[in-house]
Amino acid sequence: MNPLVSIIMGSTSDYPVMEKAAKFFEEMEIPFEINALSAHRTPDEVEKFAKSASERGVKVVIAGAGMAAHLPGVMAALTPIPVIGVPIKASLDGLDAMLAIAQMPPGIPVATVAIDGALNAGILAAQMIATGDQELFAKTVEYKQNLKKKIVKANEDLKAHTFKFRTN
């Protein structure tokens, strides 16, 4: 089984955030790989990894980074595969990472999700892959329909809470 998505992070301290994407791929039955690679501490390994990703069947890279958030941009510079950057809240409430990931030069795009938004990165990666996979497309549609069902149920559950001046 070859990975369709590669989840990478600057260090294992980023794992609690990036794990959300991994759990989503497990639920959706999408093969993935997960690795710690540092644009600063292991640049040669990052380059080798990025340049070999398409040969391994990877369709999308999700790169999470905090503080000096260069990993997503470096990956995007080294591979033609779409890269989704996940800014991780490490300093300055994650705004430094978000800006570093979003502000890429022309020709080196990195899709950027919210700070600590690895779940959305996973969903976006699945939707990208699903453009050429009807079975996965159906799973992503079902996933989103289930989100709607959760809100409808939440509103039903809220009806059990009564207040003297509540109007609904």
C-alpha cells in the first residue's frame, strides 16, 4: 500500500496537532505516511523526501510547522505535489507561523489552513484527491453531511434546556 498523503512535521512536539489529520485519514481509509522532518535541522533529508514523494505515489503533502515555519514552503519549492501548510501555535499565538506559511513567493504556492488546523488540512487533502476518485468523493460528501447531522442533533438536544425567558 503506497501513501496518497504525506504528513510531515518539524518535530514530534507537533504530533498532537498533526495527529488530527492522521485520524481523519484512518477514518476515510486513505493510505498516508507520517514523519518528522526539519527544514533547519535535517535539510538534506527534507530535500530527498520532497523529491521522491511523487515516485512513492504521494498526491498531497501536509506540512505542519511552528515558530520558524519554513517546512511547508521548502517542501513546496522542492516538489510539484500540492502542499498544505498547517501553522502550529508555538509562539506569537501561531500568527508568525501562519504568516510565514501564507506569504510565499509567486510560483511556490502553499495552501494554508487555520492555526492548529490539521483536521481541515486532512479534509482538504481528501477533497483534492477525490477529484479523480469517485469512491473517495462519496466519502467526503458523506463526511460533510454527517457534520450537518451533528448540528441538527445539537439543536434538538438544546431543546431540553428550558429557561423562563427562552423564546425558542
